[in-house]
Amino acid sequence: MEMDINRELDSVAHRVEQTRAAAERRGIGPVTGQASSGDGGVQVTVRPGGLLAEVVLTPGALRVGAEALAAQITALAGLATRRAGATMHATLSPVLGPGGEQQLASLGYQPIDDDEDEAYDSPLGAREQRRLR
């Protein structure tokens, strides 16, 4: 089976243009993932791939101690990274067409289900997590 490369390139260019136009209409900016502690004391924003973009701490977040705070930031950065990957997947999969999901998964961009997204495992433990929420 021979592939018409020009036709394929035209098809990809068309899908890219449709996605760009849809994003422009919705006012979409750069892709990021965000996660925050139950009390909002720690907020983390990452770019796709886990590049840390911002960490916001309240004075109350500093009371748990350096080790616990570091663990919480690390856990939230992981969740934010999965969310950014899910956004990249949702944005790019229509453009890439058939087989694109496998390519995205190989880069770590996978959808996450609602249960996984809600299941934040606090490094402070269950008791501390309940108190923070």
C-alpha cells in the first residue's frame, strides 16, 4: 500500500489549522497543569513534561515543616504534570489522527480519568489530608 505523502501532509495541515482556529476562538493560552493542596496552601503549576512554572505557598503551608512541605510539592507537581499531559493529549490527538494516541502516550501525554484526578495521595498522611481540606 503506497501512501500519498502530499495528501497526508495536506490532511495534517488542515487538522492543525482547525485546531488552531478552535483554540483561538476559545482564547486558549499555553498548556499548563495545576494542582493544589486541599486547603489551598500549596499551589503548583507545571508545563507539559513537568517543567515547574510556579509554586505558590501561603504562610500556613510553611508550618508543616520542610520535609513534609517538600513531599507535598513533589506530589502536587506529579499530579499537575499528569493534568498537563492530559490537556496535551486532548489538544493534539484530533490533530494527529489515527495512531496519534500511541505517539502521545509514548511522550507521557495520556488522558486521566476523574477518579485518578481526584485521588490526591497526601504525603502528610490521611489524618493531615483530612485536616487540610
